[in-house]
Amino acid sequence: MKEKCCMNPYLPENEFVPDGEPHVFGERLYVYGSHDRYNGTEYCQEPYVCWSAPTDDLADWKYEGVILEKGQDPLDPEGNKNYYAPDAAEGPDGRFYLYYSIFESNVISVAVCDTPAGNYQFYGHVHYPDGTVLGTKEDDPSQFDPAVLADDDGRIYLYSGNCLPVPGFDPGKQRGSFVCELEKDMLTMKTEQKLVTSGTEKCFDENPFFEASSIRKFNGKYYFIYSPLPNVHNLCYAVSDRPDDGFLYQGVLVSNADIVAGDEKTYALNYMGNNHGSVEEVNGNYYVFYHRHTNRSGWNRQGCAEPIIMRDDGTFEQARITSGGMAGVLPASGTFGCSSVCHLSGPNLEPFVPFKFSSFGDTDPYLTLDKAGERQYISNFRKGARAEYRYFEFSGEETRISVICRSTADGILRISDAESGDELAHVEVNSSKAWNEYEGELCTVTGKRSLVFTWEGKGAADLLEFTIS
């Protein structure tokens, strides 16, 4: 496994950190997120970990370790509950505050640390000035997926909530995303919660708010980022001149199905599932963080990221999902893990759901591991399956492509140009339970290309990595 990661997934291929909230503190980019368990049966079963990279080398990711041990919070005395999507901010005292929610708690918990990725200690629950915990009053809306903004003027804003914007459905406590200002102690509410969006406002008709509140400020404007219903594969955003109202829907940042409005192909190009993430500026460049789904499950999610372009008017172009991720276009020379696939599909391309797929057939390929800690690979790659990798810059000097795989039957891997459909190479594969390397000649190719792998023959193959030389 490669030691340095910048391609998607940007963390090691056996790590499962979804719901990524990226933040630059000092000269490092830190990513806070949930932590799924490989082969887990629920969301967010592992304790919070943090990863970071120097802002001048986004391939040099460092594992910072577990940042919050379970069992500290009075809401989880046994230390066995699931901890959902967190966010972090630097307080006016120079310390760092981690905001999170625990399964079935309906409140926002806070932990504090002297450093961005050290040993966080439980600090308290967000509460009203009289000490009443937010979320415990009868009329309080649901508290979920917290997001926090330390504004330029020293004011602190907390966003949280979720919603089911279904006509005729009583939302109960799930009434939308709400914002309040916090005191400088980062814990006490300075203002009452105020509705940001219920998802029912006309400007949100295209993608009504569901969950995954995130907040950023770029060039004096406030960007509210969220996941919608029914298009949970999208990350969407709204913009306002103020942090607590006036947000107007602007569009989609990224779709983990890579559905882009206006494209000739507007159907899913990848197995889809829920999405949660944000945008961060690093050295003048913008990146959108999101997650993908693996292991035939909605509970085994991995962080991915893409460069995203901000237009002159402050809106973003929707990012396309790629294999190169933050690395951008890859030089077409070297070894690449098959886990960096950006489009993976079979004949039954259906949305992921948050349980093992009842409709997931024997013909569908998927990303998996043999066991926790090992290499990730594509399994069950057979006739009708498609794996796309983009983008590569070819010089015209590349002549060979080899693939490490194993197969239940003899077959041929065909590698084609995604745009033209022209075959660029084919690799003959023999039936074997062991991993073997197979090689084929590569046609002369120049320029920026995407590669599509397909299988011809009986049986199924597992694909581990390929090398272009």
C-alpha cells in the first residue's frame, strides 16, 4: 500500500472516515469526520480519529490517532454508543473545540483540546443561559450534525438539525437546520436558535435540505453546505451575506454518483449513497470533501476530495469525481491501486441504502478488503461490470499495462478510452486463486484520458492494482 495518499480515497485504502470537515489550522490541513468500522453494521461505530497534511503537500497525510476517547460524555457512560459527524473550531482562547452528537442524544456535546488533533476532553453540552441543555426542551428542534463557525469578528455560530421535507409529513422535531450564536465559552447560547432552512423554501425546491449542515466563509460571504432529499448523493450549498439568515440556494458541489445537471449523461455513473462534507480553501485553491460507499454497504464509507472551481461571482462549478482527487490529472506512468476507481458499476446500478443490499446481485462489482487492515480491491468484476479511472496525462511513450488480479475463470480485461470507446489494451487473465500479474501492450496514447476496464469471459475477477509503463 502506498505510504503517501492524495488520490481518492485520499486516506489509506483501509481507512473509513466519512463526513469529512476539513479545516486549515496554522500550516496544516486537518480533517475531522465520523469513523466507520470495516464490516460494521451501523454508522460511525469507531471513535473519532483525525488525519492531517501540510498545506504545501496534500499527499503527505499523517494519522493523528484517536482524538476523543468514548466514555467521557455523561450521555455515553459505557463508551459503547455511536458518535456522529463532528466539526471543530478554534476558540477565542486559542484552544480547539470539537462539536458532536451521540446516537439518540438529541443534544450537542463539546470537547476541548489545546491543539487541533490532540487528546480532547469532554467539556459540556451546549445549553441555554439558565443551564438547560439545548435539545431537551419540549419545543427544541432536533440537534444533529453540528457545524461551527468562528467568524472574523470573534463571534461564534453553531448550526445543527435535520429535516424530512416530505409534503404532508409531520416533521416533529426534525424541522430543519438552525443557527445560534455562542458565548465566548463556546458552550452557552448567546441567542435563541434561528431557522436557516426547513428545505421547504421555494429557492430550495431543487434540492431540499435533509441533513449534514456545514458552514464556511469565503470572501466575506457565508456558504451553507448540506445534503438534500431525495438526492442524498449530492452535496449542495446556499449563500448569504449574513451568517444567520438570507441563504439562497446556489447548486450542487459534488455528487458521489457523479450526476451533473446539463450533461448528456444525467444518470448515475457510480453506486450512490448518502453524502456529507464541506469545502476548504488551501493556498488559494478550493477543495470539496465528500465520501463514497464500499463493501456492499452504506456503513463502510471513505473520504474523497476534488478540486473545485469558484467562479468570479462566488458560485462554484460542480466538481466531477475522479481517481486523481486532489492530485488532479495523474501522469500516466506508475502503479495505481484499483481502489482509486471513480466510476464502478454493474448491470444492476441501483442506489446504496443503509443496510446490506437486498437488491445487490451476483453480477455487481464492489470495493472490499479480505480483512481489516489489508489492501482494498475491486471484487466480483465480471461481464457487464465497468470501472473507470480518470484522469491520466499520456506522453505517447507508454507501451505496456499490467494488472495484478485473481480470477475464477479465464478471461480478458479490456482497457478502453472512456470518451471514444476505442480499445487501448487487453490483458489475458488465467484462472487462479492467487494474486498474479498479467501484462498487455498499450496503444500509443497522448493527452488527457480516462481509462475504462471491462471483463470478457466467464467467472469473475478481483482487481488489486495496475501499472502503466
